[in-house]
Amino acid sequence: MTETLTIALSKGRILKDTLPLLAYAGVTPIDDPDTSRKLILDTNQADIKLLVIRASDVPTYVEYGAAQIGVAGKDVLLEHDGTGLYEPVDLKIAVCKIMVAAENGKSIDQPRIRVATKYVKTARRYFASKEQQAEIIKLYGSMELAPIAGLADCIVDLVDTGNTLKANGLSPVEHIADISSRLVVNKAAMKIRHEQIKQFIRQIETAVAKKK
Ligand code: AMP
């Protein structure tokens, strides 16, 4: 029997879009991930297990080899420092953008600005790349509140329809990057278990192409 392949999945919105792709690739969890309280799910394939974890923890599980494969948003990967990951497939799910947003009509064209965000590294890199001095303030949620409450001049956040910004009197002002979920693979596992992992990657690539 082949060694167990452990796949770390991001909870929430990404999980909802990942399960149909896994199903296309022939992998279905035995318990319903939406209702099960299990953190490790068995699948219809005896040698494949799923971990359902917080999105920002996925790269860590894969980098340390606790999972050989993971599904993570590019937003999370941009914030992750590690070098132990390959990113072989763009799954084209949970597509959105990471953007700078400010109050309607307000410019962020100032020599020094305050930026509130959960995406500290991405924001720091972005403002450094355009040589604008930025004080980055780390928040854990509800970023839209920061400009309204006077905490920051702008925010860096994920934008899909733009409705959340709009509902809070904010507008997108600058585009930082396009975001979608990616398949990530532990580099050492890719070497040691090449055949098994390559086969899984091929199945997922086919699933992504079929879904289009
Ligand atoms: P929207 O109102 O459609 O622009 O959605 C914006 C909110 O939904 C943001 O505050 C994000 O936190 C969240 N969001 C949108 N797209 C994604 C995604 N692909 N992954 C995770 N969160 C997202």
C-alpha cells in the first residue's frame, strides 16, 4: 500500500470551492466537512486524508511536512515567508484582488500614509515598491472600519464584488495583485514521493481544466 497523502485545506469559502475539484479528481471526504467536527477527515481513498484548518496555517503544515499538499489563497502565500513550498497549480477558485482602498473621494497621494491591514508584508512590500512611506497598522478583521474611525488613511484588503467597501463608504484606489487559491506542495515530499504527488497534481490539473 502507498504511504498516506495528507492534504491541508483552508476552512470556509476556499473549502467550499475546493471540494468539487477534489471530487473531480476522485477524492471525496467520508464525513461532511461542513457538519463534522473532525479535524482529520478520511476520504473514499484509503491513502488520502484531509486536514481542515485555518487558511493562514496551511502553508505552515505543508512547509513542515505535516501535510504533503495544501490548498491556500495567494493572499496567505504572499504573507508566508517559507521557502519549503512549491506552488504548482493555480486552482482558479476563490478569485479576487488585493487592493488599496480609501474613503470615497480621498486621495492617498501623500508623502506619508497610515495603512491598516491584515496583510502586513504585502502592504509593506507594495508601498516600498512605489517608494511611498507607509506606517502599517496590523488589524485582524473589519479593516473597512479603520479609515472611517480615523485609524488609518487607507486599508489593504481583499476585494471581490466591491460591495463591502461600498457599504462602508470606501472605494478601491490601487490594485496590488490578483488572488486565487493555489495547490502547494512540500518540496522534500515532491522529491521523495514524486510519483504519488505528480499523479495527484495531474488529476487536479485535469479537474481545473474540466471545470472551466
Ligand atoms: P466583496 O464585498 O465581495 O468585495 O468581498 C470582500 C470581503 O470578502 C473582504 O473583506 C474579504 O475579507 C472577503 N473575501 C473576498 N474574496 C475572498 C477570497 N477569495 N478569500 C477570502 N476572503 C475573501
